[in-house]
Amino acid sequence: DAGITQSPRYKITETGRQVTLMCHQTWSHSYMFWYRQDLGHGLRLIYYSAAADITDKGEVPDGYVVSRSKTENFPLTLESATRSQTSVYFCATTTGNYGYTFGSGTRLTVV
Amino acid sequence: GESVGLHLPTLSVQEGDNSIINCAYSNSASDYFIWYKQESGKGPQFIIDIRSNMDKRQGQRVTVLLNKTVKHLSLQIAATQPGDSAVYFCSDLSGGSNYKLTFGKGTLLTVNP
């Protein structure tokens, strides 16, 4: 099916562990984004990518790493998870003509 | 830094009434605005957008109004239905921002039957 998919939908991990959240799109859109959503903060941009092998920091990048070796994939890695990274993570993509599409989200709990 | 904010965090309306959700933005360079609807457990869904060269745009049961003078936009939902219950976010974008949206904190709309 065409679209943007995130995996896993739910993840529980321990403090200090590395965890990777996956994002895959079927359209080959240039721009991809990772947001986190926390109560009281709305959606905050973590990292974004303008094209394969081009990534840049957003508003809250500390503790996260991204890569974009292929246009369709944009994984987000928490190198050493902390409790403050418990959140809902959304991946999004746009064609560059302002049409944005969001994934269904990954709910991450760090214990 | 500049941000997009909302006047009210919650709004409760009766089914059939019209709803108005307000949003203030601070970036005078913003030239594109999008309203999103987010239902529980789902990602944000596009509702309607408006460019800065417009004052008003209408969709199906929804209207967005933009007042650039006071940096304010609103989302009007006509004949609100229980299925409209959700969190609504405004977002803005400025040219040259690499398509990075800035989101407000959201307004929870509850529609009472």
C-alpha cells in the first residue's frame, strides 16, 4: 500500500539501551521529518532530511541520531535511551509542494 | 524563538453548533498555514491550508480565516459532529525554512451529543 509506515507501533525499552524507530515511505518524497509529541508541548521537530544523505537538526535533536541512506527510509535512533525520551514519535514526509503526510506514530516508553 | 500558539486549550460544543478554534502566530515571515486534526492514537491529518496571500479559504464544513495584521488564524467547523472530536493543531511555514512546520500546542475539541 502506498503511504508512510512507522514501526514498531509500541516499544518499551530500558534506560541506556539503544533503540531504532523506523519510517518508510512509498512515494520517494524528498523531505522527511521526525517529530516527538509530548503533553503540553505539541509536536516538536527532532531531525529532518531534505534528500538522501542530507540531514539536519531540528528543535530537540539531543540524544537522537538519524540516517538517510535511501530516499524511502528515515530511521531514528536513540543511542542511549533516557526516561525523558518517553514520547510518541511521528514521522512525516512532504513532496515539497506543501502536502504533508504523517505516519501513525510510535509510542515509546523508557523504563 | 518564534512559535505558533493557541488561545484556548479546550473547547466543548454541542452537536450541530459551529466551532471556532483560534491560533496566533508570531513569525511575520510565515507564508503558509495548515490546520491538522489528530484523533486519539493517530497521526495528524490535514484539514485545510491557506497561503498568506489569502484571507479566507473554505473546504467541506471547514473555513480558515487569516488575519495577517494581527497574526491570527482561525478554523471554523460548521455543524459540528461527534466525529469532529479531536485535537486540532495549527502550523506555519516560512519560505526558506526547508519545509519545517512549526506547530502550536493544540486545542482539544469535544462535541457533546
